Amino acid sequence: MDKEQLRALQAPLKDRYRAEPSAAHVTLKAQGRLGEGISCRVETGRALVEAGLHPATGGDGLAACSGEMLLEALVACAGVTLAAVATAIGVEVRGGTVSAEGDLDFRGTLGVAKEAPVGLTSIRLAFDLETDAMPEQLETLMRLTQRYCVVYQTLSAAPPVMIACRVTT
């Protein structure tokens, strides 16, 4: 896809959202089903993923780790955003990789130490790009990717998360 094709694809959406702001409000959804043992099956839209305990919490390593799935969502969103931004601003990116890593102290998750946090304490996102772009172009590409990446922005400015429990019999 080139710059003009991307603009043609997004122009009617942008026009509609300017004219009708409420049309841009969408609720994304995910659902899982509790599985055998300590697992949860999540439909990704393309495949079924079974999440389970990480080996550091007693898992066998056969099921996906939800913390790693969070990082995978960040990598996917950042990669797609970078590609769209590069196309929009005319920066040629021939290929590359996106990687994320996050630090976690499993003492918190397992309730071993009350002072240990539960959850990722830092996340690092990195791009290794095949491009001839100039440094100022890369700076713009990174700035706009950061600005428009939904998962990055959600993690950076955590929204309130509500929890509910509905019981069925």
C-alpha cells in the first residue's frame, strides 16, 4: 500500500468522524472461556489461544503467558502503527523487527512478598528497521508511532479498569 492508497482508504472514515464524532467511538471486546486446569481459552479472531500459568508460577510452558500476550499486543500494534505512519509520511521501511520485553517480579504474583509489585514494572519497546531514512525522519516516525499506537498509549496512560463478577447457575 502506498501513501495515496492509505489516504484514500482512511479519508472517508476521517470525514465521517469529523462530521459525526460519536461514530468514532467503538468498544473493542475480547472473551475467553475457562479451560481445563488453570487455563483460559481466548479467541483472537484468527485462532484460539490457551493461556495458562507461566513456568515461574508453576506452569508447564505449554500454554501462552498472558503477560507475554500483553507484550505481543504491544508489538503488533506498534508494528502496524509504524507501518501506517511510515506510509503516510513517505518513509520507506523495507523490513525490520519490533520487540518488547517487560520486567516482572513473580514474588508479587505468588503472594510471596507483599512489597513486591504485581505486574510488569517496566516495558521496553524496540524497532530494528531496514531503511535509508534520515535521522530526522526516524525521529518523526518514532514520535508519531508512539503518539498513535493504541496499546502503547493505553499502557502509558493507564485508563481505569473496572471489574465485575456475574454468576450463572
